[in-house]
Amino acid sequence: MRVIAHISDLHFGRVDDRIVAALTAEINASKPHLIAVSGDLTQRARVPEFRAARAFLDSFPQPKVIVPGNHDVPLFHLFDRVLRPLTKYRGYISADLDPYYSDEEIAVLGINTARSLVHKAGRINRRQVENACERFTALAPDILRIVVTHHPLDLPNPHPPSHLVGRAQMAMAGFAGCRVDLFLSGHLHVGHTLGTTPRYAIPGYSAVVVHAGTAASTRIRSEPNSWNLIRSSVSKAQQWGGGKLTTLKGPNRTAQRETTEPCSKPKSVSDFSVGVPNKVGIPRQLQVAIDFEF
């Protein structure tokens, strides 16, 4: 089993320091194997914000897969935005825009979807998908394949399709070819878990999408601050055939997805909230338990 702390949309420059302290303590107490950060570490891509984000990240000794978000690209300084959009991110957070972690159970790849020529939307290109699949296809078949992006490849209701990352259809078709199992993203400031089948309906393929809310920012929208603690387990089976009905349960929501053709990796997923939502200084923790069968 692997435990992943998935945090997103920290927005240093617009944070509640009490929540940052509580978040740091909770993540350290959970002892994750890996920390995945799906973008928007800063509010306006300013140096003091990047320094604060760097200090927060240094609180954790675990390996990290970190990707930038649209807020990590300068907004008002047009020269920087166009010609050196991620210079400060590279200097303070990571020079690697395609971070990768792997061990004997999981392989996690970060993909940069932040673009300087759009205000807040993101985009993924074909070369990024091909590079990801080159890595994943070289792995043993029972390794859990995980992609981290800021902008989402699938959406909970009622978000419109315009909130998807640009070229999502192309990307998902490519990721189906190299059997990506799990997608972690942020951007929406909503914690949610869903399956890819209703939107994409790719024969023989089904994956799980996990959204993280805003972990520490005062820029909350429809729900309080939150982060995800993901526990993944893999059980090997000799053979599997037929359709699979999976129910995704969570606070005040239930979603179902069904694959009508044999899928190489059927999954069961449950998520649930723990702790006390809205309690001052305590971000909500959304726990996601995922079981993958081979």
C-alpha cells in the first residue's frame, strides 16, 4: 500500500497562517510516502510568495511531485509573463517541469498545464502525453500509473466543459493507450472523486480522477479548505471479465460509473470526510481509498 498526500491551490500570499500550521502538522502526522502538489503554490507569482511556498515544502522530508498552476505565472508583469513565465517557479520550487517518482508500487508523473498566453485556462500538448506514455509503457504491468496536473482532465457537476484542460480529449485517448490509472488535479477549489467513463467512454478503459480543494488559501469557494490523503492498494487477479459497476461515495454526493467492456484494471473507490469542516484553523481532510485489481 502507498499513502499519498495530495494538496493543491495553496496560494501563498493569500493564506491563513493557522491553516498552514494545521496542514503541516496533519500531513506530517499522516506519514505519506509521497506528496503531490497540483499547482497554484502562489497567489501572484511574487518572490515572497515563492519563498513562503518553498519554506512550507521544506517542512516535509518525503519525495514530492510538484507542478505549477496558472497563478504561478506572473499576471501583471507582461514581460515576465510572455518571455519568462516560470523563471521564479524554477528558481524557488523546482527546475523540473516534468517531475517523476517511482517505486515498486507506484509511478507518478507531473505535467505542466500552465500557459502564459491564456489568463487562467490550461493546456496539455501531444508531446507531453507521448513523453508520459514512454515512461509508463516501460513499467511492469502491476505498477500504479498516476498523472498530476493543475488543470483537470475531468470535472464534477455542474462545471462546464470549458473548465477542462485544453486538448483533454486528445490527452485522455493517449493516456488510455498507456493505461494511466489515476489523475490528480486542482484548480477548481473543490474536493471530488469521479470516474472517467461517463465523459470519455473509451472501450476497455476506466480511470479515477481526484480533485483537491484549496489547502490553505482564504480564496475558498463552495467548500472549506481541504486536502486529500490517498491510500492505494493493488490486488492481483488471474483473470477478470465482464462489466464492472463502481460506486464513488462522498459527503453529500454519490456517483456511479460502469464499464460495459472488459477493463484491465477495474477499480473500487470510496472517499469520505473526517474531522470537523469549518473549524477555524483545521483544513478538512478528504480520505480516498482506491483498490486496483489486475
